[in-house]
Amino acid sequence: MSDDTPTGAIIQRDKATYAIVPKTPVGLLSVEHLESIAAVVRKYNIPIIKITSGQRFALVGIKKEDVGNVWKDLGMDPGKAAGSELCLHYVQACPGTAVCRFGVQDSIGLGNEVDKFFSEMELAAKVKIGVSGCPFCCGESFVRDIGVLGKKNGWTLIIGGSSARRPRIGDVIAENLSKEEVLNLIRRFLQYYSTHAKKKERTARFLDLLGVENIKEAILQ
Ligand code: SF4
């Protein structure tokens, strides 16, 4: 990111325009959000609206001088999206018991709590979290830094997954957890990770280097 990059914006390939990504925890949007997005897209002639893999809208091709006013008009918080932001970037979640007939756990409810508790935590690198309401795993829990998966007897916690250039299936750390237990274990893992990982070392690499058994021993006491 160059020094004069506007707050909450990412420079694009043309080196002239910017993208912004409003925060939409667990991919939920209200009609007011949609109306605000449509209004700024028209007002500022934003050429591209792209749905991202993290269940967010990216508004792409914004002129530098418009970025501040776009944020003001949108009335939404910026989502973390630049690689230099070492923190939780997003929590994605499937619909779970809110609406899905296969759901056995409340993935949207848990995803919102995870976002609320861990969004502001400083971490070693960016972290993505996926929450699924049943073993079909539509929240992509095995390929996120932290994955949570609902089964009839409770939540399963998975860490160290990645869908990137060196893909990695995450390791199951604990099963049959209550909501409080899974939140507590996520906190313990994130604290351990932010203390012991090198800067910008993603969880997948961290798991490979330290070994899952060592990490389990450290956080499951
Ligand atoms: S993971 Fe299960 S609960 Fe979630 S959307 Fe898929 S089928 Fe439904």
C-alpha cells in the first residue's frame, strides 16, 4: 500500500483507481445496505461490483478523490482486505439452523459472535474464519485459518486450513464443544498464534512448522 492510499481502499491494477470492501459479517446484508450500495455505485459511476469469496461486496474502480465520500455516503464500516492488515479479515458462515433444512447448529449466530469478539485483535498475519452449520461444510471450514463445523453433539474446531497457492486441509483440534468452549479455544489459539508466529506467517505454515500436536498441547490445557 502506498503512503497516500486513502483509508479503507486498495489500489488496483491500473494504479489509478481503488477498491473498497464494506464489512458484512457472515455475509448478511440489509435492504438499507443494498440501497446504499446501489446509490453510491450510481452517484460515483463505480464500474464493478464484485462478490468476493469472503461473502463481501467489493466496489471496484473508484477514483481516489471519491473514496472518502463513498465511505461517508455508504454508512458502512470498512472490512479488512489489504494483505498488510494483520488481523481477522472476515468470518464467513453458511445459513445453518437459521434457514437450512440440514442445519444442526446456529452458524450465523456463532459467526457473528466470533466476528464481534476477535475483529479487533492484532494477529501475526491475516486470518479468515469459516463457520458451517452441519458436516456438509458449506462454510468452507476445512480450508480457512480457523474453521468451525456443527454436528449434533456440538461444534468441531479446525485450524490451519488454506485454499491458497499451497492448499492445506485444516487439522481437527477438538470436537463436541459448546459455543462457549469453541469461543474460548479460538481465543486461546489466536493468542498463541499471535505470540509465536512470525509476522505475516499464515496459520497453515505455522501449523506445518510447529506441528499440530504441539499446538494442541499448548492450547488444550
Ligand atoms: S453446511 Fe449444512 S447447514 Fe450449512 S448450508 Fe450447508 S447443508 Fe446447510
